[in-house]
Amino acid sequence: MTSWVVLGTIALIALIMAGCFGYVAWRDRRRVSSPDDDAAARDAQHWHETGGHSSREGAWLRNIRDHQ
């Protein structure tokens, strides 16, 4: 009986600690992200959607062909 009480107490403390850690991580997630990060993500998405990545790829492939 005593061992079950000890194990239950340890499990309860571990559960409370995990909950506190999860709450602090969730709360601080907004602080880590800044408006600049959001703007950079939008710019990268726009660049990708407009085909900015394909022009780089073409230049890379042209360089390979020119140096062979």
C-alpha cells in the first residue's frame, strides 16, 4: 500500500511538472516569433509562388552546361 502511495505521488508530481513545462513552452512560443519573421515568411512564400525559384534553378543549370 505504501509503495502505491509513493508511486502515485511521484506520478502526480511528474504530471504537474510536465503540464507546467508545456504551458510555459506554449506561452513563450509567441514571444520567440516576431513580426519580422512573419513578414519574411510571407516574402518567401510570395517569391516561391511567383516563380523566383525557377530563375535561380535555370541560372544554376546554365552554369553547369557552360562549364562542361
